[in-house]
Amino acid sequence: MAVMSAGIVMYHNSGDRLDVLLVHPGGFFWRNRDLGAWSIPKGEFDASEDAQIAARREFKEELGVQAIGALVPLGDIRQRSGKVVHAFALEGDLDVNTVRSNMVAVEWPRRSGRMVQIPEIDRAAWFDLPLARKKILASQIPLLDRLELLVQSARGVLFND
């Protein structure tokens, strides 16, 4: 059975633009990576947990704030690793200067047996859709496409690419 993850694509309108919130993974491996390295806030859960509850939990763990409001399903994607991500859209406006990530233990250097504590994410930022499509992991781009269609159909608005 594939590993499952749940996450939230927070978004807001900025005039004729749609902006999305992405997070950059913490740690040594990701430190100097930018394009194709960002993600939606997400994390693993098991079949005994509801995906929406898991998505809200992971948002709180990674950003330090509650995800308040109605979640709209964006469907699932399969990442290159095989992990299945269940995603939800949430309209909101988070001040990225208030983000406080939880810490996680990782082995570094790899296969050394030495565990170090790192922040799960090292930063969060708002990006307009064209830039977000460059920053986000390639396997998560369909989530941005689905979000754009959802917002367009709900508001009858076209966003500039």
C-alpha cells in the first residue's frame, strides 16, 4: 500500500492574480535548492485518520498556525516517490513572518547513524501561479492547475499566466 499524505493549498486573490502559499523544506539537502523544491504544507497519515483532519494537523505542525475555514477537495496526486497526496484548497491570508515550524529528527550525513534536529520547513512564501508552477515540486503542479480551475469556475475570473 502506498504511503499517504494530506495537505492544504492555501490561496488568495491579489487583484487579477491568484497567489498560493508554498513551503520550503528544511535541512541540509534542501538548503540551496529552489526551483522545483517547494511544496504545499502536507504530511503523512494512515487509513484510520480522516484526510481533512490530517491536512489541518500537518498545516499546524509545519506553519505553527491553525488552518481555519472550509476545505475544498482538490483530489489526489501521486508523487515520484509513489506517495499519494490528498490535497485540499483553503482561501486564507497567512502572514509568512509568523511561521514557526516544528522540528524533526533526521539522519545526517545519510547512513551515518547520527541524528540531528532540523525544522521541517525553513520558510513559507506567497507566489503568483506562474512562479508557483516553477517553484513547486513537479508532481504537485496538477494541484495548482486544479486550484486555478476551481477558483475560475467559482468566481468567473481568469488569472494571468
